[in-house]
Amino acid sequence: MPDLFTPLIAGDLSLANRIIMAPLTRTRAGDDGVPTEVMAEHYAQRASLGLIISEGTFPTPAGKGFVGQPGLVTVEQLAGWRRATDAVHAEGGLIVAQVMHAGRASHSDISGFPVEGPSALAIDGETRTATGKVAYPVPHALELDELPGIVQAFVTGSQNAIDAGFDGVELHAANGYLLHEFLGATSNVRTDAYGGSPENRIRLIVEVAEAVVAKIGSGKVGIRISPERNIQSLIEDDPADVEAVYGALMDALAPLDLAFVSILHPDPAGALVQGLRARFGGPFFVNTGFAEATTRDDAVSLMAEDLADAVVVGRAAIANPDLARRWKEDLAQNALVPETIYAEGALGYTDYPAHGEVPVTTAP
């Protein structure tokens, strides 16, 4: 039985261990979406993990969802990412770009463009712009003739990621962003070929996956999903509908021979998660830690019970740049400082020490 420290082949990716760094929004990019030097240092520090999934990156300006989010659009953004990918590779690591269109989970004050979604339904709540919190707007419901442009944005963003030195991409179809919004019955009330039935609601994701695979190769493409996450007014509380939609999605993706599926779900042993894993049939990464952080014991158990092919970890990877070593040798861990997750610069970002190093105090 493989454990956390057994190598894994996932498509074109050869992982030295099965600890995956989760995609973690940290808002350290400039206003222009250009990755900074401190971002390159941050990712390079964590290169001993089996695979790094980058923070969500927008493939088109209209898809930007956060102030301080990096992009995969301009020459300058790609050059910034090249510094980061080169730094990770210099340390022997692997990194893939999470390609993310925020959909209705944004604001024109953030992106500079009208907010897009499958239907004209707003998220109940507020988002943070550069000048403060504002209510989520009612999105523009994408027209049929606009959907090919969405597909092309993912294709171009994915090719740009490869050009910037990433080892692959993860298509973001989770956590209430655009691709996930098409899956959800509470965010997608379309009556055309992209709404209603499970087959229709998965259509755009499948078209994106097929087109990206055709462009960069299946072995470089993964996808992230979060069934029953119930976030950003996207509620999936009908078990039969969830099973039908996500089962149909796995059935449609399985023939594409993707590198991996990464699932965020609190019940990895349940019938839903393990049923989806069986239907996909390829490397299946599991992330249980959202409400609660994934611990070393959690990760070890997931592998020992054969519930995952690899374990995706967020908070422990933030606080411990050498997490793979610490977990392998069962060493003490740094405590996460939540107040600095979205701070600026090095604070709470690159100043967590490796085991045995003297902590660096970074001034706020």
C-alpha cells in the first residue's frame, strides 16, 4: 500500500511524494496581476512537496476575482510566473497553475469588466475591493455565443501557463467560481443546452477540459471539484442531484485521461467521494481540510485506508515550508498565524522557518 512518501505518477507529473500543496489565495501580486519576487521565494521554499498547485490565476481580465490576484494574461504576468516556476524547478519541485475564472464571485471594481455568470443571480454577501467591501453584483448571464470565448480563455491561459514554465494546469471547477457555477442548480437556471439536466450543466466544463487537453496534452491537465461545499450561494444539498451531476462529470472526464482529479470534501470515505474516484479511474487527490485543518495523522490515515492517491494540504503548507520533511520525520510544526494569511509582502508568507532555523521576525 503506498504511503505519503511513495512516489506517484500522475499523467506527465512524477511526484516524489504524495503531499500536495493546495491552491491558496494569498493576494501578494501587484495591482497589475504580476507575480512578485516574494511569491517566487514562497513557492520555491515549498518545492519539497510532491506537487505545488498555485493560487488561482485568472486567464482573462474579466475572470479576476480578488485584489492582489495574479494573472496568466500579459507578458509581464508570464515573466513573473517564469521567475516562480524557475525557482521551484531549481529546488527540484513541480508546480502547476490553477486556472480560475471567478465568474459571479467578483466585482467590476476588481476586474474592470462586467461580472459574468451562467445566470443573472447574485451571490448573497459582500466582496472586498481596493476601497472596501461592496455587495456582489447581479452578473451578466453569458449568452450562448459568448461561451466559446470562455472556453478559449481557459485554453489560452493554460497554454500561457505552460509557456511560463508550469508543469501543468489545474482547471478550477470548485468553490463557487464560474465552472462550478454552471454545475450548481442554485446558480445555473438556464433553459438552454447549458442548464437543467446534469448532462447540460456539465457541458461547459467538459468543453473546457477537452479543449485544454487538445492544446497542451492530457498528462498536463487536472481539475478541482468541491461537491456539497455550499459556498457563495451555490448550495448543493440534494444528494441525488449531486451524485447525478458529479457522476456524469466523472464519466465524461474519464476518457480524457487527465493527470488527476482533486476533490475538496469532508467525508473522503463516503460513497460520494469514493464513487466518483472509481468512476474517474485515475489519480485522485483528496482535500478534507477546509472547516478544519488537515493534520499529519489525517493525511497518514487517508493513505493507509486507501481513500486517496495523494493528500492536498493547505494551512500546514503555509506555516511549514519543509512540511514534507516534518511529516516524514514526525517533527514539530510551526503554528499558523491566521492574521497574516492576507498580509503584505513577506509577513506570514516567507518568514516561517524550516525546522532547526531561527525564526525571522518580519515587521508588519
